[in-house]
Amino acid sequence: MQEFKSEQLNTVNNAVAMAEELVSNAYKMSENQWLRRRYDVSTLAELDAEEVVDGPFAQVIRFSGRLKGTSLGSSAYDYYKICLQDHSILAALHDTPGMRLFPLVLYITTHELIHIVRFSKFLQSFDATPEETLVEEKRVHAKTRKILDPVSVSGLNNVLEFYGKWHEPIEGIRAS
Ligand SMILES: [Zn+2]
């Protein structure tokens, strides 16, 4: 399967950093409130076999943890791994005229971080029904667009246009 080359990885890292800033600003989260150490973003080279999927641009895996020495639910914490699927992203770049890596990864990561913020604020249930999942997906696409609309990034219009007609999930979400 095709992986990002080192130059592409730089582009991906920059897009992820911009998405983090945009989403934390949109939810008015301070540096301390931000979900640092609550998630990480990995690319294909770092994924285990079961973290690789065919089709979606990303797979979000939730790890449920509990702090040692406590039994109360309030000390339970979740950790999310955003597994970017290089091969699917590269295939979309190849197949879609005008699609570029930076704005596409910016869209995908912004979208996944919104899911994670909403999980962490209990605005989205991890055990949603398929109907609820579709409604939530529409909501997250709309929020992604709202955050990215005012942003000036070369090629972003093409990505927004692509997703303007798209309301289906762009990722798999599952528990570990
Ligand atoms: Zn989604």
C-alpha cells in the first residue's frame, strides 16, 4: 500500500497543526483545556495491520482507560487514535482533479478532531445507532465547513466543493 513520502509527511504535519489550532479556537478551548495527550494522529507507516482499512480516509479508535487506584467513573478517560489511511488519501488525490494534499488533510483532521471534541464533551455518544451516526456525521460536516469557510488555503475550495455534496461518514470509528 502506498505511504506518504517524507515531503508529503511534512505537509500532513502542517495540516494537522493548523486543524488543531482551528478546532481549539472554534470551541474556545484554552491550551490547558485542549485534548493534548488525549489523542494522536498516525499515518500508515505507524499503523498495525488491524488499524488499516480500505475505503475511508481515516479510522478513529477509542481506547478507554481508568486512572490507577480509583474506581469512580469520573476518573475514566478516553484516548483516541486518528489513523490516517495514506493509500486512500493518495488515491483520492490521484482521482479527483484539483484535489491537493494540504487542504484535504486539513479537512479530514479538522473533521476528526470535531468528532473527538464532541465525544469528550458528551455531545456525541460512542454507542449511537446507525441513524444517529448519520445525523451526527451531517452535523460534523457542517461544523467542519463552518470552521474552514473563512480560512484562506490554496485548493481548499475544491475540497469544500467535494464535501458539499457528501454527508456520509468519511471514517470508521470503533473502540479498541
Ligand atoms: Zn465523521
